Amino acid sequence: MPGRSPRILDHPFYEQEASDIEKSCISRSRIYRLSPPNAKPNEEDYRKREAQCRANRNFDQYAVAASIRGYRDQVVTPGQMQAVKVPTLGIVGSLDSVPLGDLQELKRLRPDMKLVVLEGVSHTGPTGLQAQPALVAEIRAFIEQSRQ
């Protein structure tokens, strides 16, 4: 999403999550918050996620923390979002309640936006969006359609 919902200004937990990621490579509260209701992590899950994170040479925990801290600077108003006239694609998982709600609101503001909801997909973890083959397929189809 090119901007953030004004609702983000009401969430004080972003600084804590950023600090946790800088320190431990993961934020337990963020993982818990973004996990589907029926798949909340346990202690072993957190340990595995931290080990995977630390082993991933492509993950820059300091850049991610900085990005999270910048969320407040990315807030856009509904009027600003309605003024955008370029083709827009939103992809979210059906189990990803926070971004799903934000994208549904954006779709209300921008009826021309293509919103794809991938069933049974969450924000992170084993059913996370980035691991879904449908993600790339939807992006490619949108780009092709936008070229016509």
C-alpha cells in the first residue's frame, strides 16, 4: 500500500515492535498480532522464527525496524487516496484481519482498485502471503491487464 491508514496513529505498539526486531530479529507481539486467530504461536514457534530470522542473510532487522518507525510518516487521508488515478492492486489473505480491513476500506474509497483476497492465507508464518504461488500470478496478471 503506498500509504498507511490514519488508524495507524492510534497504535502505540509500533515503537515496541521496532525495538523488539532490532534486539531479537523478531517481535513476538507483532507475530502474535498478525497470526490468524486459530494459529497463534507458542514458545517453540517463536524460537524457530527467531533462528530463521537470524540465519536469513537477506533480512535486515534494522531496516525493518526503521520502516516500522516510519509508518506514521506514511499516513494518507481518504481524500488523498481517492485522488490517486493509477491502476491499483491490493492482495491480502483472508486470515490477515488488519491489512484486510485496510484494503477493504481502500476499495471502498477507490472502487476501481482490484482487490484480491487469497483464501486461507495470513500475513506471516506457514500460511503467509509471500510464500503463496498465487501472489506472483496475481501480480503478473494485473501488470498484463494494466498494459492493455
